[in-house]
Amino acid sequence: GGGGAVGGAAGGAADGHWLPRLRARLSSSLQASEGLRERLGGEACLTSGSLAMALDTGGALAALSTAEEERRRVFASRRRLLDELDAMSPQPSEEEVLESGSCFRCRSDWGKEGALCAHCKREGLYDAYFYSLFTHRRQRQVEVAAVRGGIADSAADPSRDAGAMRGNVGEAFLEDAPLLRLLSALSGWLNSQAAAEAAAAAAAQA
């Protein structure tokens, strides 16, 4: 999943040990740093945003530093979400079940108007983490059946439709967020450099 990609980035160590190795390589070789900068310049994930600005103004090392900072923020966002989820009851009480079934947000399709449920209260934390991992190439308008009296009915009066059934703005075409694509590109470059060095060493011994 996306969280694993943040940690491992396309096959790297789950704890991110390849990032210090990459930093050491770039710091010790201007040629390597410039080569990576040129390669990253063609990556779609670096056409705009903070990562692109870092690459443009400070080169590959600056882009790496920005990626590491964003990676730490992603992990912090995940930790906040997991802490909130862990704090929820493993066995919901009758009151919590009733609250969930009456929530004005997630049960609006059934015409419910109760208090915000525990899951919806945490929706912002989920979205913050989710959208640090994925983006959408475009949005589309999703038309769905109307609702009358809590039952889907395409012929219902639009003025009486409930909740999201009135027409929902949905998002489609998920793709990795720029951070994940950059980490994948960095990891791939580091692996290619190691492979080239291994091939050169083998050729020298032949």
C-alpha cells in the first residue's frame, strides 16, 4: 500500500535506510548529484509544487531533503490517525451503534439527521493521510439515484432527495502522490547506480 511505499519506496528498506545512502552518494559526488538532477527533471511528479521548487533551486540534494521532510509528515499523519482509531471501542456500545446509524453525514442518504458519528469525526485525519499518499488526475460528477423516504427512487422529486443521493461530486483515477513517485524515482536511480558499479567491477576482474 501507499504507507509501505513511503517506508520502502519501491523496494528500499522499510525503515528508509537507503535514503542516508543516497544522501552520502550525492554529497560525495557532484557528477552523481547533477546526473540525478537531470534525470529527475523529466519526472512528472516534479513539474510543480515544493519538490519541484527544491529541485530547481537547490538540486538533487535539496529535493531529497524536502522529500525526507514530507515523508516525516506523512508518518506523523498516519500515527495521529492510528492513535485515534485505536482509541475507539473495539466492541461498540448500543449508544455508539445508534449514533452511527443516525449520523447526519454518513447516513444522510437515508434521511438521518442525528449527531456526527465517531467515524465521521475522524474523517479529516483519514483524508489528511490518504491524500498525502494519493492524488486524483481529475474529478467527475457522479449522478446517482434519488431518494424518497429512505429508499432509492430515480423518479423521486429532486427537492426531496436526501444526502449524497442528490448528486455527489466523486473523484476518480487515483495515482500516487508526488512524494511517492519521487521516492520511487530516487530508489530506482540508486539501484541503477549500484548495478552499474557492480557490472563495472565484474568487467574489471574479467
